[in-house]
Amino acid sequence: MSGVNKVIIVGRLGADPELKSVGNSQSVARLNIATSENWTGKDGNKQERTEWHRVVVWGRQAENCAKHLAKGRQVYVEGRLQTRSWEDTASGQKRYATEIVASTVQFLGGGSNERSQGGSSSSNDDQFNDFGPEPSFDQSSDDIPF
């Protein structure tokens, strides 16, 4: 039986997409996406942890990401994890990077023309309220129902 390599994230772009052309005019976009987790600690204080994800998008989908996405925009990404390696020319050491290779990118939380109208999606966070706040889970309870 083969394994499963599937990733699904919903997060916000930390920067505008970087679009490049490689090989025979194949487009590739790099996205940096932040996901956040919020909870209340045992001491009652609110806690937050943010994870950053490197996402690679290919082809026409990459061109659409570069055209319609901007820093702060919320996106849904489906894909697979892939680790690549290279040799650092300065130090001679082998380097590694694990990325999400996207198969699906859906734009959330705003219109597709907000960038062309000059609107900065990171300056007005109210336009991203299509998701409610993340639920708070009390992790101090030992009453597990199963």
C-alpha cells in the first residue's frame, strides 16, 4: 500500500507572490503563507502560534496567483509536501527546503479585482471576515468522551 502525501492549509500571504519563468516559459510562483493557532493556556492567558509555509504553484495557476493575490490575502491551498536539496556555493554545504507543491489554490476573503483598483489588502483587515474567530479549546479538562 502506498502512503498519502496531502496538505491542506488556509492562511494569509505574508508577501506578494513571486512569479518567475523557468525552462521553456513555464511559470512558477512562490507564496509565503502564515497559519495561526490560538488557544487559552492553563493560566487563562491567550496564546498564539504562527507557522510559515513555503508554497510553490506552477503554470496558469501561478500566473493567476501573481495577478490576483497580494500580501494579507487569505487563501486555501491543497497540495503535497516535497523536500528539495541543493549545494550552497558559498559554504559548500548541502541545504534542504520542504515546500508545499500546490495542486489547488482558492482565493478567499476579497474580490479578485482589489489589486487592480489599488486597494491594499493588508491595510483593511475587515474585508477578510468571512471566517469567524478560531474556537478556543480548553485543554485542561481530562474528561475525554471516548
